[in-house]
Amino acid sequence: MAHFAELDPANNSVLRVVVISNDAIIDQDGNEREDLGIALCKELYGTETKWVQTSYNANFRRYYAGYGFRYDEDHDVFIRPKPSGNNWTWDPESLDWIQG
């Protein structure tokens, strides 16, 4: 199954993640293509929506997207929400929250 995250166009926060068949993203040459999945999501949920593929196993884009995550277009990664508690700081080098 292929997973696609719908993004809020204003801030790239994840609104939801949907699952579609792998068959929907395979082209005539047998190659998996993200653009085919995006086209299907736009067909199903509206042409003005914004979508990015996410990996359930976190094989690409660092994390599996979830509600509250944000997509960083410059680095092509999903960024998790800040963990609860006051001892977390943003590390721009690792693009992640660190304790301390």
C-alpha cells in the first residue's frame, strides 16, 4: 500500500494520511511514481489539495507523516511535532527536536 499525506497549503502541516493501492502508482513500465498517487489523491479529494508521499517504514522523508507533523520542502523531510515537556529544543542541523 502507498501512503500520501495531505498538507495544509499555508504551512505544510499534515492534515491527514490516506492509503491507496500500489497499483495506482505504477506506470506502464512498472515503475513506482509519486506523481500518479498525487494525481489520484487530487481526483478523489479535490484539485486544490496538496499531497506528498510518505513512507510507512520511514524509508524516505525521515518520518512517516502523521497529523501534526510538518513537511519541510527545502529538506524533503517530515518533521515531528515538538514532544511534550519544556526540555526540548529545535536542532537545525539534525532537523529534529533534541532533549536538553
